Amino acid sequence: MWMAELSARSGCSVPTIKYYLREGLLPAGEATGATRAAYDDTHVRRLRLIRALTEIAGLRLETVRQVLHGIDHAESWHEAVGSAHTRLGASPGDDTPPTQASLARVDGMLARQRWELAPGHPQAVQLARALDALDGVGHPVSDRLLDLYAAAMRPVAAHEVLSVLEIADTDVEASVEAAVVGTLLQEPLLLGIRRIAQENVSRGLAEESAET
Amino acid sequence: MWMAELSARSGCSVPTIKYYLREGLLPAGEATGATRAAYDDTHVRRLRLIRALTEIAGLRLETVRQVLHGIDHAESWHEAVGSAHTRLGASPGDDTPPTQASLARVDGMLARQRWELAPGHPQAVQLARALDALDGVGHPVSDRLLDLYAAAMRPVAAHEVLSVLEIADTDVEASVEAAVVGTLLQEPLLLGIRRIAQENVSRGLAEESAET
DNA sequence: GACATTGGATAGTTGTGCTGTCCAATATTG
DNA sequence: CAATATTGGACAGCACAACTATCCAATGTC
């Protein structure tokens, strides 16, 4: 298909597609001449993925490019997820080191869960910085809450990883994409359900106290 | 304290503080003369909250303003959380209606969890749109995963709401802020722990398969 | 051979979140 | 009381991200 059809099928305007090509987010089509290139379904999928990562996961194009690069160059699916996680760890330009106290709390949580993470791992650092930030606004979280989060996420993560594994047998490339998409694009799902759960607990308690 | 001290204590530059004042994010100090105004600890706290909401929760200033307005005007803490949730539901300018199929799936999940949500509630709409987006990129999620998310979030939400309630007895205003902060600023914590859990499950399986 | 489309290059636009500058009115200090 | 410093207020400017628009020569297509 030509540019016009790619635009129609992906929902992106032609200038936007050209912009993504320039920025290296979308691989060039197969050149069939000096002024013509052919695109296929992989380009349509890639465009939809870019839009999803920016609009839903809220990633910036620079981050999207790194994530896509990870998808394209990963040898295995868990390498891809690790790469995506690393890219997402820190917002660019923010290299404030976390406090030792928060790092220790993260290590403690990991130990209690019998989870292992290399010291100085981006995820641990990021988590420690989040703890610092909550301290900074005067709303520190308890270790109990961290453990609760960990306990809640354990079965979720297990299910997610296993469902990606099922695809990995038949199509490694697809499983890499599924892993990254699953991690990033399902975040709003999880958070949305958390909010709904909070509202229900909250309403339940409000009605309860109204009865007394 | 004067402007200079407020700047030093909050970590925001004077022009930035002036900007927030102009934008209505920070209440004006008490005017002690035509060219002087006194600020107090509430202003320091408010500034730190603004920075946390933008830098950590990734909210735009327009959204921060609405959230702060909700905090300041809420009668009760669950009203504040509801208001904050509503503000966060949709990205501005994005009013694509979800498909009926996804709305039905959300309703089904709510019914299975015995959760109640008014029809057309922003949270349900938002969740349905997230499901549509995942379908759009060719990675639909199963009802099983939704249920798993819900089951995982149930105890989390219960604990979070209860810990806010404990404060509510002594200080309603503080509990309102705690509810909003807890909902928004603890999101990175939850997601970070989920990523760590995924990596551990993934690494465990990778080692396991390496042994065979 | 006329006409539309493409790729490539370049410049312009919009929105967001600050920053910088200026000034008159005041405090503060000596 | 005078010199100096600081403040609030208004306004313009800047940097970045993500497009969007325009132009053009080469090339397909009919």
C-alpha cells in the first residue's frame, strides 16, 4: 500500500507519518522507485502502537522510540520487558539520587518478598525516589502498604508473564510486543480498577456510618 | 514569611511561585501592605504538593488546579476522592465514546465483583476506552485478567481507604488531602512494584527453563 | 503527454510550563 | 530621613514537544 492508504488505515495524517519516519519511530517502506515506497500491515500496526503508547501510556516520543528499539532488537521477551522497564524508570533530566533510607526500605521489601534485584537497579532506584517524594509532601507510606502492594501484584505479575509465555512458543516477536504492550498499556486498566475499588469501599463505609 | 523564604523553603524559584499565583494554583498570601504579602506553612506544603502532582503523578497544571480545587472545596473525604477521580478520568480533548461491547465488559466485571457504579460513570467509561485501545493495537485483554486485577485491588483499596479514615476522625481537611495524594502519588509505587514482580517471575522462569 | 501523488526538505504553529525584565511602591537599615 | 533592597504586578520572551504546512522535483498513472 502507498502512503495515502497507510494514512487512512492507521488514522494518522500523512504529515504525521512523515514526521514519525523522520524521527525513526516508523521503519521506512520498501522503496519501489525514487519517489515511491510500499508499506504493509506491520506499518499499520506500528503506527497504532505508537499512538497507543503516547495517548494511553502517556509516553513521550523519545521514550516510545527507545521502547520500540527494545522491541525490535530484543533477543528474548524477558529481555524486552527488562529493557522497556529500564527506559521507563526515570523521567528524562531527573537524576536526583534517592536517599539511603528509602533505598534500604525498598531492599527490605524485596527481602521480605524474597525477590531479587541487582543493587542499583533502575526500578529499585525509581521506587526509592517515589518514597522520598511521598515523604516530601508529608504523606509517608508504611512498610505495611509496600508489602500489601507487593502481595497484590505477585499473582497479577505471574498471570501476565505466563500469558505472554504462551505466545512465546509460537511467535517470539509477537510475544516481545505483547510483553511491552501488556506492561505499559494495561497500567490504566489496573489503576482504573483500583479507583473503582476505592470508591466502592468508600461508599460502602459512608453508607454504613450513615446507618448508625 | 516573605516570598524569598517561601522560595527557599519550597525549592521553587520566585518567578515560578509568581506564575502559580497567577494561575490560581497557590492562594495569595496575606497582604500586609501594597507591596508585601505574608506566606505560611500551608503555602510551602501546597507548593510541594503541586510539584509532586506534576513531577510524580505527571499531571498537567490545569488538572492540578482542578484537583486542588477539589481538595479545598470538598465536604468529605470520599467526595474529594470522587472529584479527583473524575478529573483524572479523561485526558482533555479526548471525548471518544467507548464501544458498547467494552462498556458491557466493564459492567460484567463490576457485577462479578458485586461493585456498583452509576451507569455512565466516568471511571467506567474510561476503563471501557482503555479496553478499546488495547483491542485497537491487537492485544485484547481477557475477562479473566480484569477479574484478577479486581481481586488484587480489592484488599489494596480497602487498606488505603481505611488508613485515610483513621485520619478523618481528627482532621477532615488533612484526610481529604491524604486521600487524593494517596490515590495519585502512590500510583508509581504500585506500578513500580508490579514491574519488579514481573521481572522476578520472568527471571525465575528463565532460569527454570535454562536448567532443563 | 497531462495530471496527480510521493518522498524529502524545511519552515511554521500550537500548547505548556516556566523565566526574565521592568517598574513603582514600599520596607528596612543606617 | 535618605539610601538601599525587596516585593508585587504586568508583560514579554523562551525552550521544548509534537505536530502541521508548504514547496518542489521526480515519478507514476491514465
